[in-house]
Amino acid sequence: MVEDRPLPARVRGYTCECLPIIFEDCRAGGQGFIRRYDRSVSPWVIAESPRIKVSAAERLWRQLINGEAR
């Protein structure tokens, strides 16, 4: 069964709640990933990056914060 809600994770950082799109820097099961909430639609759309090594997830987070992520 596939669930529409995100799995539990430890959130290490997040972008401003004042914007309609929020990103979270997450860790779970020894891996890292980025979670994206699009609150401009109802119901909200929640998406997650693939789970990757923590070092790669930290790089991805820095790129996202610096506006360099692709």
C-alpha cells in the first residue's frame, strides 16, 4: 500500500514558512533527503528527493539554499 503522506524523519533544517513552497532537510534510516511542500494548491503536494548518503544530501541542501540546485 502506498501512502500519500511523508514517512517520519528528523528535520534538520527548513526554509521560511512564510512562502508557499517549503523545503526540509531530512534524515531517516541513516540516509538524507529533501522534502518539498507546495502549499499553493489544495491539498498540499508533498514530494521527496531520493534517499541518498548524508554527505550528498548535505551538499544538495547547500545547493538548494544557495539557489544552485538543479
